[in-house]
Amino acid sequence: MSETDFGFERIPEGEKARRVRGVFDSVADRYDLMNDLMSFGLHRLWKRFAVAVARVRPGERVLDVAAGSGDLARAFAARGADVWLSDINSVMLARGRDRMLDEGRLAPAVQCDAERLPFAPASFDCVSVGFGLRNMTRKHAALAEMARVLRPGGRLLVLEFSQVWKPLQAPYDLYSLRVLPWLGERVAGDADAYRYLAESIRRHPDQETLRAMLEQAGLERVEYFNLAAGAVAVHRGYKLR
């Protein structure tokens, strides 16, 4: 049986989606608060940058994969886009949908696996995934699906934790592997969930590897932008044909 990473563990591939759902079921109520605390509020700037480089125009169709609590989706909607939300986790998807509704915005919300998107080819002008790719079991398959549903000329945006600048590696490891689980225990009541989230960053492809993966998925003109000394990166690729 094929295995995959779940943080620093190796588990059967078929178990990962269930275990990831369990992580986000556990932290959903404190998810937004924890994002602010963990990043010192910087995640809002990172998402704002990702939306800006997406260059979405009014009326374009956008699919936000692993939409979570809907930060990216709401930002795209504010720019006049026709936004769809998707997530494998029903609790997080409902949270994102409800936050859209609280702002007076109605958007379709589809519970699905990113590796098997239930949309026709060439359905969207832009596909985004923010801090969700590293939780997917078969990243190559998920990226291929995102490319499949893009229209010619469309673009894929991946906002994700990445490889931090080498001189900062030691303090970054101390903070993310020790402080984050401690913070998760006290704020969200679940140290293990945030230990997994920190470990999953170490198992995620670095900037150059992810760029190659986007190219293998059929995207062109792939580039990335380092944020926070490379702790976070935004990858952008275009489907040109």
C-alpha cells in the first residue's frame, strides 16, 4: 500500500484526507484567531498580495480551492469576481460560506476533494489555493485538476508556506515546532493539530520544486514571489492553451 506524509509520520495514502479533516474539525472555531496569532497578523498581507498578483477582473470566474474560512474568496468577490468556494472539510467550508453571507455575498460552496474537482474543463479564469496544497495527499494530481478546470489564458495562484531563508532556519524551527503547538493548546485546545501543521511545512516542496510541479501540471510562465524571507511564497502559473 502506498504511503504519504502526515507531518513527520508516514501513513497509508487512504488515511490522510480523513486525518486532515479531523485536524480542521478540531480547530475550526479558533482558526481565524490562531492565524492572526501565529503570523502576527501578517497572513492578511500575504493574502492581499496573492489576490493582487492574480489580476482578477470584474466578471471573471474564480475557484478558491481549500477555501477554509474564505479570506481569499471574499477578497476576490470584493474585486467583482464570480467566486466559487470548495473544500474537503464541511465545517471549514460552511465557515467560509457564512462569512461571505455576512458580507452580503452569495457564492456557491462545493464540498469536494481537490484531486477530483467536479467541474468541467475550462470552467474558471483563475484558481487559487491558500495554505491548503501541503495538506493534499497527491499534490501532483491536485495541481493537474486545477490546471484542467482553467480556461486558456487562466492562471493558478498557490499561496503556501515554503523554504525560509537559511540564516533564519533555526529560530523559525524553534518558533514553529515548539511555540505553535504550545499556542495551539492554550488557544484552540489542540496542540497536536498545530504540531501537524508545523510539521507539514517541512514536508512541503520548496520554491523551485513547486515551480517544477506547476510546469509538470501544464502551466507556463510559472514564477514565484517570496514573502517573509521565504517562509511563505506565492506561485503563479498560466494556462496558455
